[in-house]
Amino acid sequence: MDTILNRYESGGAGPKYRAVAGAIRSAVEEGALAVGDRLPPVRELAWSLGITPGTVARAYTILTDEGALRAEVGRGTFVADPEARVPALDAKWQRHNTPEETDQVRLLSPRLPDMGQVSMIQDALRRLAERPALNLLNYPSREGFEPARRAVMGWLKGTPLGSLDNEDIVLSHGGQSGISLVMQAVLRGPRPVVLLEELTYVGFRRAAELLRAEVVSVPMDAQGIVPDALEALVRKHGAQLLCTSPEMHNPTGLFTPLERRREIAEVARRTGLQILEDDCYRVGRARELAYRALLPEQSWYVSSISKTITPALRIGFAIAPQGRRADLRRVAEHGFFGLARPLADLTEDILTRGETPEIMTRVRDELERYIRVAVNVLGTHDLVWREDMPFLWLQLPAGWRAGAFCQAAEAQGVQVRSADEFALRDGFAPHAVRIAVNAQVTLASFEAAVWRLRGLLDNPPEQISV
């Protein structure tokens, strides 16, 4: 501690976090801090220096980005070995956009870093202009979209979806469009019933309500949907469709293990219930069989490139169960004739490029850096996280209500999403918030924002000050 204190100039020119970083950097260069030495915890150093934890956190992040320090989840921050520093990205795949340094940080929805995909998309658009002229004159066709559908199959390689043919795939305008297509293909009658998890992605509810469907919530436990409760609700309401996200549940981060999936699939088999699996938030490898593999004639699958490459292009896809491809295709063709042909060609180009898997890996790795920072700051609280999950789920301590916490956070320049937004209108919502990763701000800005959340968590409004 004294090593840093003796070198810190509190009254110097420039931001205080740069003064802290300079003091640590000097200590390392002079040998007062050696490779492997553990730095003081952020809050302890901040108290000793008489500054905020966010200021110290920003200094640590700057030095970590430089390679002078290394952070380890749950252990702390250490002086890095200069010989072990991670090499910079190849020049060809340098960021096209620099992350923003800001005190106003939106953590409402995941925001991806640019790890080369912007340059790749720009090049793909240039190549698009060289496609045959007739692609820009004629209506899109099922035959013309086959290369794009095959590209999607390649992109999904490794996802356990069961038997799959490119004809089972329909391209959509993002995952939300895919959800709407499936509901239009499945729901029948004047007032169909759709079952949703008691905390769920709000897009399910909105799509169902657009189709004048009634939505009913299904109880959950630590493994996901409760099978007995599901069967009772199917029989009570005559429900036609269940919407679920078993791989990476939005917003809780919950994972449904294989045995529970088998039980849910068996309920659907007995009752004739259709299952829609939304896999849009998964950015790593699938951990278990999809419902389409467990229940091939009743399960639909939706995903997109929004959380792995970019949401800007609105490229998604829906996959029909065995025997239902014509129903799904008919909805798309009768609704909007399918995607614009240039967008389908762009999908093919992006998903078949040799560099795409490497860019996706870089995106995941960068998101993981932000996740680790958040866990280091918030890990003492009731936090659900995974290294391949672009958000965190935080149960609030006693004294905080979700709405009040979100308002207090926004007053400090940080926006997070309340659990209330994921509950049905008459449903129960826990005192919790979802914190999305925003990798379009600097890691220092992100860390400072998370420290402001930590300050609120440590000082709930019902706590009595002494």
C-alpha cells in the first residue's frame, strides 16, 4: 500500500485515475512492485488515497489493458509478467471503432465490441455489388435462398438440433421476427393460449399479443420449467405453444439440464403441445440437446447473429419441426415474400467467410473481459453469471426494490433493467435486475459504472447510518 501512496500526487494536473495509474506504473518500473505482487483491493486503496473506488478501478483497468497488470476473478489484481502479455490483434482485424470513454453507461441490452466484424461487413457489402444483376431485379425465391440456408446450416454446426435439412430453415428479420413467424405457423383459433416462463423475454409476450393470444406463465425452479405445473396448465387452458430458452435463459441466466428437458418434452408429447426454443442469447457452444432433437415433430427453433456478430443487419432464422417446413415457409412467403435478396446474399457471404469463426471468438473473449470485471466488483452479492453470457442477473439485497434501484442507478449515470420488465402484467417479479454487458464503452468506463452499482448495493435505503 505504502509503495503506491508514496508515489501518488493528489494535487497534480489531470484526472485522479491517471495519477493512480502513474503511481503504480512507476512502482513497477522501479522494481518496488515485482511480477506476481498482489495490488491492494480497490476499496482499500481508494480509502487510503481519499478517492472513490471507481477512480481506482479505472486506473487498474488502464494498466490491465496496457498489460502491466492482470486481473483474476475472485483473487484480485496482480503485477503482470511482461513476457507473458497477450499479443495485440492482427493488424487486419484491429477494431474499426474505438470504445467510448463516458460516465453515462447503458447496461440495458448487450452491446457488442467491434472485433473486426465491421470491416468484414463493409467488405461483404462491396462484394454484394458484384453479384449478378438479376438478383436486383427479380422477386426473391426459395431456390435463390438455398445458398444462404446452407450457410446457416454451417453456422449451426455443432448445435444438437437433430436431423436438419436446409429446407427446414426460413430466414427472418432477426430473432424477434423468427418468433412471430413460428407463432403464426402454430397458433389456431380466436383466442389461442401461449405458455411463457414466469420470468421471460418480453418479445414472446409482445408477439403473442399481436396475434391476439392469451399468455399464461409457468412456474420455474432452479432447473427451469416445472414439468407437473406445465402439464396442469396445458390441460387447464388448452395451450398450443410453450416458449422457452433452456440453454441461456433471459433474464436469469438459468440452464435447463438434459433430464429436465426430457421431462418437459414428454409432457409436450402427451399433450400435443408445441415448443418454441429461443437460442438467441447463447454466445458459446450448446451444452445439451435442443428440444428439436428430443421432440423432432413438435419443436421449433429460433436464433440469430445479433449476440455473436451484429444486431444491426437483423439476420435471424426459424427452423421448423419435421413435417412442418411448408407451414413455416408459407407464413414467410405470404407475409413478406421472404428477405430481400441482397440481405440473403449478405447472410451467405458473412456466414461462410473463413474469418467469421475467429471474429466470433474474439467477440466472446472481449465480452468475457467485461464479465470478469463485473464479477470482481459484484461477486460478493447474489450474482448469476457465466463467462459466455452477455449479461448478469443480480438479486438485490434487503432494503432495495428493483424499481427504486434502477432509478437510483440511473441518477448515477447507469441504466440497468428491472426484473419487473420480464414478468407478465399480473405476474410476480423478484427484487432483481439484469445487467447487460456494454462493450462499446471502455472497460474503465464499464468498471466505474459497476462500482457505482456496488456502492448502491452496499448502502440500501433502509440501512441505518451510524
